[in-house]
Amino acid sequence: MIGMDLRVVMEDGTEHTVPVTYRVAVDWEDANPSLSPGKFLADLRFKPLANLAWHALRRAQVTVKPFNGFLDDVAEVSFVPKGQSAEPNTPPT
């Protein structure tokens, strides 16, 4: 999880690629105390994934609504391994 980026697409088409840093992971763990990163990655669920994206965007200083409002605006969240572009059909760097 740490060392990867998240590609976040909003309903209005805006796209953001933001890193999952230690700070983001700690914020996410604080919000999801009963869910370990291993369990999260083995059984991805929408709310914890959206929560990770929300924390990553906030730490990257992207303005987002409070979490429940953010859920209305987010369209897609996906992991992007470091060194790979979030853009489709773009070779890894």
C-alpha cells in the first residue's frame, strides 16, 4: 500500500494521482481501526478504498468535501504502482 499511488477520478472528470505515504496510511488506520492493511488489500471494499483516497487527496492538499460529501463526487479509485503512469496506454517509467 505504502509506495503506491492512487488514481482518483471525480464525477466531473477531474483526475488526481496522489501518493500513499506513511502519513496517509496512519490517517487511514486511525479511521479504520479494525481493518489491517493486509486484510484491506486481500478483500477490497468500497468504503475503505474511498476513505484511503480521501485521506491521500487531503494530504496532497487537494480540496475535497467532508468524507460523506466526497462519496457523492468520487467516480473511481485505483492503485497505480510506483513507476507506472496513471494514464492508460502509457509505458512504465
